Amino acid sequence: MPSRRPDLGVDGIIGSADVAATVDSIAALQLPSGMVEWFPGGHCDPWNHVECAMALIVGGRRAEADRAYEWLAGVQRADGSWHQYYVADGIEDAKFDANTIAYVATGVWHHWLTHRDRGFVESMWRVVEKAIDFVLDLQTPRGEVIWARHADGTPWSFALLTGSSSTYHSLRCAIALAEELGHERPDWELSAASLGHTIAHVPDAFAPKDRWAMDWYYPVLAGVLIGDAGRSRLEQRWDEFVMPEKGVRCVADRPWVTAAETCECVMALDAVGETDKARDLFSWAQSLRHDDGSYWTGIVYPQEVNFPGGERSSYTAAAVVLAADALAGTSPTSGIFRGEGLPAAFEVSELDRD
């Protein structure tokens, strides 16, 4: 049972009890091991697993969140990595996705913001440190992070803008944890500065994925593009990705709206002060809500057919909860994607580029 029920309602859009029901729908998908499946009988990846743990923390279910982190720590490999996908009885996809591995730092920092439990963060420090070091071993001299390693350890040949942006935010969370615990990792600070510079100024560093919404808003959500630069980026392709009264398309050329992309874009808008647009998107996302508090992963227009067929995913519910937290603005974690409490990376001008 939850330890508390914080007020996560967003006035005029969704009530606190409704958000609590969504948190409960995530908890219902947690296995006894602590792993959170995407849907009953589905797989689990470390990134979405951590996002679910974050939503559980927001919703007052610390015991379940702690079990999620215990599972994650228990299956971490000696080199700091996790495989791409797990199922209840083993591994489904053995490759190593860098940004999903880095995301544990965001989750542990998020946990600290709520509970200020030094014992927890100290117990997770080595997990975070090993994960970040594994990921930064994939950083190129130019700054981008190669998106994955094959199961045999061979790195892939390209980087992804969304993945590198997510890694940038996770790296800042890892630096914040290091500072809180008194560990010095100047190499992480330099890596963050180089990575942020490349994301902001070297678009050719990344494989072209322009049709995907995540490549559009993730540099803003991750805190690389802030203020006017972030607002400008979101405005530039707004009409391509946003279906009025519906939500955010997952790809620009198809009428496929997903609740997760919509709610992540809500948080990106919130991060740059576009509150009215953020509230509009969040209200449209409620059309994907199920009576039990879970959310359909996506919907195809104009047929209004849910896709994948019948799927209501844990990570989608988690994105809704985190967006509600950001808009409600009443918890210690509501500003995590606004960069509140995070150290700024060094300016690129401070880097020794030689």
C-alpha cells in the first residue's frame, strides 16, 4: 500500500484521485521480483523501468519503487550495463542501449529529491557510477554518445539525438549525486559540456531521425536548449507534430498520437515556461485514459483505433504521472526537467578542446 497520497491533481484537467489510480495501475504491473513489465506478460527495459519507479515515488509508493531499484541493481552486469530488454524469466534482447543505462542516475536523483535518504543514494552510488562510466565509454571525441553496443560488446556506428539528449540529462543528475555524496567526477562535467555542445550545435553528429517527435522535443526536455532557444525549437515544428485537440504524433507523417510522447512534450513545454500549451496537450492526452486509471499507448486517427492493439503500457502511465507532477508544481520533484537543483554543465568555452 502507498505510504502517502500527495496532491497531484492538475486543476481543470485531472483530479488527484485519478492520478493516484494511474500510479496504482503501474504498481499492478510490478512482478514479485521488482521488475515492472510494459504490460502483463510483456518485457521491461531499464529506461522505462526507472520511469515507472519515478512515478511510483511521485505517487507515494516508495516500497514498490525501492523494490524496482533493488531489481535493477541485482541484474546490473559487472561492467555497469543492463541488457536492452528483460522478461520475467530472463533476457529478451541482449544488446546494450546507452541512454537506457544512464537513466538510473535520473531515477536515483529523483528519489533523493523526495526522500533525502542518504542511505538509499549511498547504496545506489556504485550502481550509478558504473552505469555512467559504461555509457561515457561510448562517447566520441566530438561529444555525441554512440547509442548502443551489440551483445558481443561491439559499438554501433552512429549516435541518436534523442538518446544523447536523455543521456545529457542523466549525466547532470549523476553529477548532482556525486556532489551530494562528496565524490569528484570532473570527467563527467567535461563530458556533459561536450555532449551538450554537440547536441546544440552539431546536428550532423546524429543519425537522421527527423520524422520522430522525440528528436524534436528531447533537446528541450533534457535541458540542452533552454529559454528562447528551447521555445524556438518547439515552435519550429509544432504544426508537424501536434494534432490539435488530439496530442503529439509519434512520427510527423502519420496520424498516430501517443500519450507518452504527448506527456513528454508537456514536460518540455513546461521546462521553457510554455504553461498554457503544456496544459492544452495534457488535457488532450486524457482522451487515452482508461476507466481503471491506465492509459492506452496510442491511437490512430481518424479511425480512433488504439495501437498497439489493446495495449495499455506502464511507461505511458508513468509519463502521465510525471507530467502531472510537473504541472501541479507541488512536489520536490516537479522541477526535475526544468533543471531545478541540477548543476549546470561547464560552458563549452571552458573546455580544453585540444
